[in-house]
Amino acid sequence: MSPAIRSEEARQAIVEAAFDLCAEQGFAAVTIEGIAARAGVGKTTIYRWWPSKAAILIEAVENARDAAAGYPDTGDIYADLAAQTSSVMRLFKTDFGTIWRGLIAAAQSDEAAADGVTRILRVSIDACVARLAKARDAGQIRDDLDLEMAVEIIYGPIYHTWLLRTRPVPEAYMETVLAALLPALTPSPGRH
């Protein structure tokens, strides 16, 4: 086996070990030593690629997010927002959610976690802004709408209820939120 293949296998083993340990133990309890032991590598191998456990977990979260929460474009902004926000809520109910919650908490005092969380959110925000811009151009949402603010308004309820655990969140939660929100986003009859 070539060194490049072994190296990529080790890298993947480290990311998977970090993800699994964080899901099992929580962010605070995970150590580089524990990740190295679970992955079957030395700590120096880990530090060759990442400066901290937060950096490893950011990569794990990016991989999981990219695989599970893409942005659809069916031409119907309501259907696309409902599908995407429901995917996010389902993702938050998995091990991903445990890890993401830990990274968000760590981001309050850990610069590497903060940078990674910001980078992950920026990708998601940009994808939503692009979809909203297309809907605006098609006349489905108001042309005077601040699209970044609209993203915050759309996703704010998810993060509020999920992070703060303010109440049980039923499966149709975002459909209810979007039904209440969309009249504020859509143009008045006869106006674009």
C-alpha cells in the first residue's frame, strides 16, 4: 500500500474517531490522546494535520453537513426551504447535533472552534442567500428583502429551540414556522 493511501486512511480514521468519541462523551471530554488511541495513530500524526480537537471535529462536521444538508432547488422556494430546514433539524437529532452543539459551545472561548463554526455557517448562509436570490429574481420573494437577514429569520427558530431546548420540536415545526414567515417574505399582490 502506498504511503499516500495509508496517510489518507489514517486521516479518515482520525476524523471518524474524533466524531465517534465526541458523540459518545461530549466535546469537553474528548482529548487528542483519546482520538489517537481510538484511531490507532500517534499524537504526532494528528498534530501534523490539525492544531486541536476542535479543528478535527470541524472537518468531521463539514463532511457530515455536506453529505446530509444540501440546498434543493425545485423552483418553489417554500418547498425548498421546508425540505432544507427539515433536513437540518433531522441532522441535529443525530450524533452530528451533539458534536455541532459542542463546537458552538466551544466557539465561545476557543478561537479554532470559533473560526471553524463561522466558516461552516458561512457556507450554509451563502447557499441559502443564493437560493433566496434566485427566488427573488423569480418574483417569489420581495425584491427589497435583506437576504442575509432573511436567513437569520429562517434559521433562528431552529437554533433557538435546539440550542436552548426551549420546547419539544415536532416534525412539522419548520413547516409551521415557514407558513408564518413567508407572508413577510413574499411580495404583496401586484408588487415585486
